[in-house]
Amino acid sequence: MDYHATTPVDPRVVEAMMPYFTERFGNAASRSHVFGWEAAEAVEQARDEVAQLIGAAAAEIVFTSGATESNNLAIKGAVAGGARKRRPHVVTCATEHKSVLEVCRRLERHGVADLTVLPVDGTGRLVAEQVGEALRGDTVLVTIMLANNEIGVLQPLAEIGAITRQHGCLLHTDATQAAGRFPVDVDGLGVDLLSLSAHKVYGPKGVGALYVRRRRPRIDLLPLQDGGDQERGVRAGTINVPGVVGFGAACRIAGEELQQEPARLSRLRDRLENGILSGLAGVTVNGHQAHRLPNNSNLSFGGVEGESLLISLPEIALSSGSACSSTTSSPSHVLKAMGLDNDAAIASLRFGLGRWTSVEQVDFAIEKVVAAVTKLRRNSPSWAAMRSVRRGHERLETKELA
Ligand code: PMP
């Protein structure tokens, strides 16, 4: 139930990767022999497969170590590379992943950039016009995620893209959770930079990509790493050939499965949500109900101690938020940005379904969650008090009606 944190590598992906560890082990930058040529050919095929998943050209894909690096390269690279301003302005949003928010905040702290962090509404969505209102003459970059990793909410990227295009600043999106979950097209969205990660699409960990638009406009990124001229000098360092090959295969398979998989996942998600909601009162679905990922459900449980909730569900792989934040027990910044208080934010569970989630697993999760929450509430004095007050009201209302 935690496919937002990571996904298992698809066996078809492992199979594609295997030869590149052993007999085809060449360095893709070796130009003088067949080992290098084979590796380079495989990398270029993978570049094409990754590009196709997002409607890009192969030459617009830069391989990285994952979405964290892609986000850093996009934001730091665009601010330092393209900006001719002394202290350029960047716009982002309060519910972004830490690998975007913390990058922006660091640039602000170090006096490199001015920052505007836009709020979201109670459903976790931005209104595109808010972005327009935040833009200034010195705005160089807007960075807004496509799909949120905790609440699955989709932001109105195409509308934002039309606004940034007209204004003449760059638009970056973190599409880590979106790609392979629904069709993504860089031109349709009007984005200039887009981050991806292989391990969220049934590929290996430690590989990712940044889409960098090459025409209208051509983007001048300052590299984070200098060294060799790999990746056209934008990202120096020997390419992880097996990882990249796996990423390519994962993107090809995800693209092929886009026809059926989102509908299957949303049916499973609805089954999970309906099962829990019909088994328990006092449960709130967090995030916009329509504009969200097909595989996500984020629920808050009234009347339970947040810390006890996860501990009482040891048989299910679940989290209360981003894996990147789960080493700290502070409440989710995403749920807080939507207006939830600390207690409600902690008493929340993030469900993320995926390629191998079955009906049986969903039914098992429903049963365990309903049982665990019921038991926790039985032991919670505040919930018991609230229930008896509510029952009292119900009795009064019935009397009045009679
Ligand atoms: N952005 C989002 C939305 C994510 O969900 C994640 C992974 N938790 C990342 C970025 C970071 O990706 P990676 O693990 O590839 O660095």
C-alpha cells in the first residue's frame, strides 16, 4: 500500500538490465571499441523510451541519479544559468516535495533568489491565476509539481503553462508521481523542465531524468557537476548504463500499460476508500476527489492518536506521508498547508496502490484498518466522549421530531 514511496522493479525491466552488468559492461563514453558502442547504443535507446513517455525528443532527456537531483538541477541550474538578474525571483507552492521546497528555500537563505511560496486551497489545489498574480519582472522560474506524492492531487499545469509562456519565464514540474500513472505531454502542459525518477515507475533506484526543452526556448542550465562531457556537458559523470537501460524499459512498459492500468487502479482505490468509509465513521478523504492520481487515497481518522495508528497496522506497508520526511515525526507539511491541524495531520494514512496490488490485498487492508481504528477509538477517552455527546444529540433530535 506504499507504492508512492517506491515500486518493485518489474521482472521485464530486470531482464533488460542484466546483460549490461556483465557481457555488455562498457562505458557509454568509450568511443574506440565495441563495448563502448554497445553501451552508448543502449543508452540512446533508453533516452528515446523515456522521451516517448512524456512526448519529448530524445535529445531533451538528461539522465540523473533520480528526481531529487533532477529537481536540484532544474531549479539551481535555471536560476544560476539563465538568470541575468542579480537576485532572480522563483515561484513555488507549499505542498511541493522537499527536493523542490528545500532547494528553493536554500537559494533564498543564501541570498541567491527571492522566493514566493503559494498557498493551496482546502483540496490541496492551486488556482492557476494565483501564479499569474505572483509573477514579477524578475521572475525566472515557476516550479509546481504535476501530482502530489501524499494526497495525489493534480495541479492545473496546462493553465499555469499558458501563463508562464505569456510572461516569458520558465516552468519546471516535478512529475515523479505522475509519469506512467496518466498520459503526460510536455508540449500540452507547456513545461520547459520536467523531473522523473525510475523507481516510481517499476524501474531501479538511483536513476532519473530531467527533460530540458531544446527549442522555443532553448534553456541555458548551469550544471551541478562539472567534469567530462557526458549528457552534453549538463551532467558530468559516467552513465549508470544498466540503470538507464532499466529506466528506458520501465518507461516503455508504463506507456504500453497506460490504456488499462489507470482504470484498474482507480477501481481498486475506490474499493479501498468505500470499504474504509463504510466501515468507519469520522474518516475524511484528504485532497481533491476528482483531480487526483488513480492510485492514491489519503485519509484522516478522527478520534485516534496519530502515532498509534501506524504502529497498530504492522501487517500493512503504509506511511503517513512522504518517505523522504518519515525520519521526522512532524506532521505532514502538505496536509498542514491544506488547513489540517497537527492532530488530524498526524492521524492520517497515505495509501498508494500499484501494478501488483490485488483485490485480496485491498480487502485485507480494509479489514485491518477498520479493526485497528475501531480498537484505538475504544481506548480513546476523547472519542468515547464525543460519541456519547453525539448519541445524546441524536436522541434529542428524534424526540423533537416525534
Ligand atoms: N519528487 C516527488 C514528488 C517524489 O515523490 C519523490 C520520491 N519520494 C522525489 C521527488 C524524489 O525522488 P528520488 O527518490 O528519485 O530522489
